[in-house]
Amino acid sequence: MGVPRVWLGLVLVLEFAALPHSEGACVYQGSLLADATIWKPDSCQNCRCHGDIVICKPAVCRNPQCAFEKGEVLQIAANQCCPECVSRTPGSCHHEKKIHEHGTEWTSSPCSVCSCTHGEVRCHPQPCLPLSCGHQELAFIPEGSCCPICVGPGKPCSHEGRVFRDGEDWRLSRCARCVCRDGIAQCFTAQCHPLSCSQDETVVRVPGRCCPQCSARPCSAAGRVYEHGEQWSENACTTCVCDRGEARCHKQACPPLRCAKGQSRARRHGQCCEECVSPSGSCSYDGFVRYQDEMWKDSACEFCMCDHGQVTCQTGECAKVECAQGEELIHLDGKCCPECILRNGYCVYEENGALISSNAGVVKHIPEGEMWEDGPCKLCECQGAQVTCYEPSCQPCPVGTLAVEVKGQCCPDCTSAPCHPDCLTCSHSPDHCDLCQDPTKLLQNGSCVRSCDLGFYRAGSLCLACQPQCSTCTSRLECATCHPPLLMWHGQCVSTCGDGFYQDHHSCAVCHESCASCWGPTEKHCLTCRDPHLVLRDGGCDSSCGQGFYNWQGACHACDQSCKSCGPSSPRCLTCTEKTVLHDGKCVSKCPGGYYADATGRCKACHDSCASCFGPMVSHCTACSPHRPLHQGYCLPHCGEGFFPDQGVCKACHSSCLTCVGPEPSHCTGCRKPEEGLQVGQLSGGGIPSGKCLSQCRVQFYLESTGLCEGQNLDFYQNLEVILAIALAHYLQRIDAILYNLTR
């Protein structure tokens, strides 16, 4: 709960009361919950209220049994804990040594969100609510924040080594806050009401609370002391709570278990109750036994599975997350994927440091209401999205004595020791000044100097360090020069200049007004155009690309050299240069098989029956597919009467032949004149009898009604073979004639 921003002339009065103890009700993060209430504080934790004890268990994920060999991957759905199987989609992205699937989204830094679209990574800042600053107010991004706030235009304040903008307020502790009023820091503290405790209660000062409060006696268990109402877990089955000096524990009851044949009872790692498992195919991993088809987390994003004695681990991928209004996409500490959290529902904190700064190392996202220790003498808590840390108040050492730190002790010992001649007072060591003997000197990191060193700026009588990314600075908020490879941009050091600016030596300069992004200062240095209706051509923004170019995503690109023209929005040729023809958007020297060049120089498809052609008609064939001969521009099943196939082309028979197998007079298979007889000489390669057409059959032969010269001295089977061959030949010739007429 924040302190109201009403400052002048007020003293804040805070009253703290312990929540009443109630049988059959739990206290969770300051809220009273009825018995048997079930809730999820986050996606990977399940909690329930048992009497007045809160029992929270991590979610157990089942093995979805993905077919990894078929391209399936583990994917964690939006705001979920456990993975599921999805088919790998083409277009995965490689970013910061990780692979992300198409359509997924992740946080790259505390204030940046990235997504993968068809293999392309796009990163953008986390969205901030619209900001409308008043007259002469400035937009300012405080430390630890991603979004700007409005601050006044007056003088800044210097307080305890930090500089604050006019109008900026800050918390000294849970019980004190300050505000900068035109160069003057005004600080305010809280007062506590008188406290009256009963006989069985003691006065305790709870870390994180301004005022003392009454509390029942604490509990001692397993070498630790627990305050009244505090909970702890003895083991996976037992949770205890301290109730007025006595530990009351709840042990989880396990249901009766009967296992099928071939199964045995076993307790999985981290679980309270036994389960029925198949002992065959179990795995040993990190000193624990894992069972067939069991899945567990090896790290935040690594899921391991036991399959017939073999452990395989797969990296879970994050599905795309879309947050509702009022929610913010953040990466909670220990979670694999970012989740949508209500704004102000968490704190951002740097371990063993302070609120997150721009050079933060290990950064944690702390859930609202959580308390933790940061070192032996420092206790911190997250309340109202603010991290407040408390340290014991140590009495300052008298002048002429030195504060010496003692291991395991929060406050130093005061030891008599002479300070350095430059120091009026010192601490930590005789050479570390707290105040300078010479009032004209400046105090910098415990040393008294005439002027501030490089990397420091003057703030009153102090030399304070610039932000780590600044080489030199004018204040804590504004850099003068940057450490390479960082660039100067509006007093800030940035890794890239961003849209609307370009790198000019070691700083960012503004682009020409026509450019949305650029690489130089003039209108011919654009990389993208500010006006979406214009296109980028030769570095400038024009209304169209012109001949020889095409528009691709707002930029003009040259057509292929073979094209005379192309486009307007693709590289496909529209017209070609001389001696080339247009085929499928490309200019080629000649049309491929199955196509012909028309009068306009374009390749058009032949008729389906043609392998090559000179026109679109069925009679325009110049070559046919195998087993179909070419006859007078047609591709036919057979050549027909008076012709025979020769290397795919129908050629004329001898004038005496009605049908034939070759050009010679002896190649006839049927005679043109009905009065002539076919004197068979031999069977052709196809088994068809062929020979000459004679007006009179030879000696010992006679003309039969079949048109064949039959021999009188041939045996019955020889005559039958020839007669059947002739009949088959005539039958095929009639079919050829019918098909030929149909195709014309």
C-alpha cells in the first residue's frame, strides 16, 4: 500500500494490527481465507487451506508423450506451467543461442519482447500506457522502470549520493519518504500509536513494519525460531504452524492404494503419497529413481522423461502470449515462459543490490507480498510493486574513532584510530574519508580531491559516479560521452540508434524528415520512408519505382537483366529483350518442351496431346509422347491406312499397300486393290504377316476371300496361323481408321 502524495505540513500516522486468529481460516499474504479454499498463486503452484494451515504444492506435469522423431516439440501454452505436444512449424528462429518456433513470443530483456514470424525475429519495447505530461513537464524513465513518468521542470535534488528530478518522490524506508521540490529534498516519517499488549503477549518489532506490535510467543523447531503464525514444512507430507509458542502440524493423509499385476508401490521424488508404478524400464537420474513415462523439470525450460531406462531431455518452447488490458508480460524468476501479470503485481529486484539499474546483473521478479533475506543483515519485502529493504540502525562512531566491520556482526565496532590528514572523519579505513578537512575539496569514493575524475560528476561537495554506460556525464541522468560501442542519444547511451536516427561517429543524429530510418543525413540516405504511400528508390522516397524496377515491401529493386520490364510488386518479368521469350515470369532463349512462342514473345502451352508444337491447336504438334506417332500435325494412337510408324512419325506405305509395316512393296500387310492377293513372305517383328500384293498368286497358291494367297501344300496349322494373323491385322486396321477419323 503506497503513501498518499500529500506532503507539505503533514505527518503520516500508520497503525498496524495483527490479523485475528480464527479457527478454520488461513492467512495468505495478508488475506483471510476460509477452510478448504483452493487457489493457484501462480501457474506452477496449487494451494489449499486446511484448517488454519496453508499447504502449497508444485504442479506435477504429466508426460504428453510427443513423437519427437516426427517433428513434434514441447510447447508451454500461454500462462500455463506444463508443456503439450505441437507439430513443429516451418520458419523457426535462432535468437541468443536459443531456437524459437514460428508464432512464439519471449522476453529478451526486462523491457523488450521478441516474437518469431516465419524465421524472422522481431523485438519491440514492452508497451507503456499513454503519457500526457503537463506544461513544461518532462517524460523521465526512473531506475528499475521500463516506462516514463512526468517530472517537473525545476531544479534537481541531491540526497544521500543520488540525484532526483524535480517532482520525483522516493521511499527512504517503509516509514519515510521524500519528494524533490525545486532543488530541496523534503522528507517525512510516520508516527506510531501507543501499544498495549496482554500478559501472554510480547512486544516485537517485525521487519518491514514501522511500528512494534503485540505477538504471542514464538516456536522453536529443528534449531530454528518461528514467529507466531509462521509456517514451515517438516517434510513432503507434514506442514506446521506456530500457534502461541506451540507447533501444530498437519500430516497429509494418503488414500488406500491397490496396484495392478506387474506394478509396485513407490514414492516419486518430492511427493508425499505412494503411487502404482511399473518397475520395468525405470531410470536413475541425479541420484533419484524415475519411473517409466515420468516427466520432471531439470531446469526452468528443460523437461526430462524416462522411457524404457533411457532419460531424454527436451527444451520446452513458449507459445505466443497476448495480454489483456491492464496486464503486463513479464518473466517471473524461475519460470520458463513470460506470463501476463496485473500491473504492480510484482517487484523487479537485483540480487545483493538495489532496485534494478541499467547495468543490472542477476535480476529477479518477486511476487507481491513476498519477503526474503538479501545478505546476513538485510531483509527485503515486495509491497505495492515496491521493494523495501531494512537494515539495523547503527550508532555513528564518534569523531576520532574508526568504524571497523566485524564478521557475523551487523554493526561495526568503534576503534580509536587516526584518520588520514585529508579527512575530518573517516570510516571503514583511516584513508576512507566521510568528511574532508579542506572545505574546498570534493569527496569522491572516500578520497578528498580538487576536481572529479573521469566517469564522475559534481553534485554539491560530492563527486558521484556516472551511470556505468557513460564515459563522462553532466548528471546521474544525462551522459556527455559513452563507452564504446555505445552511442549518445539525447543524453543517454544506447546500443542502437533506433528508427528516425543514424549513427554519426559515436552519437545518434536525426534522419531527413522524409525517412523513417536512414544511414545518413540527406533525403538520399533513407532506408525506409516515413510516408507509407512512397517507395524507396536509390536511397530516396519517390511516388513509383519506374521501368526496370519493382516494389518489394516499400523498396525498389532492379529487375533481372533478362527482363525488359517487371513488377510492379514482384521480380517476375512482364516483357523480354530481343531474342528471348517470356516463360513463367522469366526470360529464356527458347520455350521448354510442351510450349511454343506466340507472336508477342510469350511461351504458351501446347495441346495436351503434343510433346512439342508450333501452335495451340491439336493439329499443331511437332513431336509426340512415346507410343503415339505424329501424323500431319496430329498425335494419334495409330497411323491409320496407307501409313506406318517410323521413329514416332507416320510415313507412307508403298502405293500397292493398303496397310504396311514398312515402305517397301514387300512390306504390305493388306492390299489397296481388292482383286490383288497378299503373297506372304514372312511374319514382321510385331507378328503381323507381310509381303507383296500380286495380281495373281504364285504357283501352288490361290486367292482366298481373306485377300491372302494361300498355299495348297501347306499343312492345316500353318494355314490357320496365317489366317488368324491376317484377321487380327484387319481388325486392328479398322480400329485405327475409326480413331483417326475421330481425332480429325
